[in-house]
Amino acid sequence: MLEDNIKKTEKKSGSPTQKQLEYLKRLATQTGEDLNKYDISTFDDASRTIEMLQKKIPPTEKQIAFAKKLAAEHNFDIPPEALQSKAGMSKWLERILGDEK
């Protein structure tokens, strides 16, 4: 029924979960960000802040080395967005590795 689909896609506007808050603290430590400058008062606000902070964490040296190896083997370039963040690199690697199967 349409109402059921709407309910499933509604955004959560309640308080952030304890897991979100703990993860936000870890991300803030990793990125050097001050969480006080962000509105994380709702579940949705916390989710948006998590996504934004994840984009500030650079890819690991292992990710970069693996990406370079794959790029050399398959003769293609690593996209700039993959080199900007750990999350971007993970997404790109997942796509590339999924294409190999």
C-alpha cells in the first residue's frame, strides 16, 4: 500500500542515537573538527554531519596503493573524488571490484 511505502521513506526526526553520537565523536577526533559548531540535535542532522565529516578523512596509504595497482593493471585513472576521502576511495574500489566479478 502507498501509505506503507511513504512511512518507510520518511526521515527520522527524533533524537540522534547513542551510536551516532559516539561515531560523531570519533570522526571529530579524526578530522580535528569541533562538534559544537554543528547541529546534531536530530537523527537526520547527525546523519548529515556524519556524511560531511566522513568526506574529510583522507584515504589510507593502503587504499591508495591498492587503487594505483588496480589502475595500472586495468589502464585507467583514479578519479579525483576517490583521492579526496576514505569514503570516496571505498566507494570507487567497491565499484571497480564489483566490475571485475
